[in-house]
Amino acid sequence: MRDKKDNATFDLPGFGPAAPLEPEAKRPPAPRPRRSGLKQEQLELLEPTDNSGLPVWVRDDKLDLTGLPVWAPD
């Protein structure tokens, strides 16, 4: 059995039976514009690299072999 309070809900506006939906007319998709192939160019890096692409290691007198600064007395 249904509760009597539920009957009041169907009297409110917007709770009536839904109208049947009409299908929208479908348009064929527009043809895609062709993309021209962009030419790629190799950019030169700021630092020289080895075969793996990593920067070439350069010895710096201000740094030790671990990369820490060398503290020299003034």
C-alpha cells in the first residue's frame, strides 16, 4: 500500500507524465581540413653532449669530484 502523503506529490507542477521526445535531425559531419606536414628541425643545445645526450662533464676548479664547493683560504 502507498502512503497517503505520496498522493500530494503528484499534484505538484512538473511531475506529470513526460512528453515523448522527438529525435533531432542529424547533420553529416563537416569534412576535416588536411594538415600540412610541418617540417621538424634539430635544435642545437646550449652545452655540448655525449652520445647518450647528457651534457659532457667538465672539470671545475671551484668544485671537488663530488660537486661540492672547494673552500680555499683567502
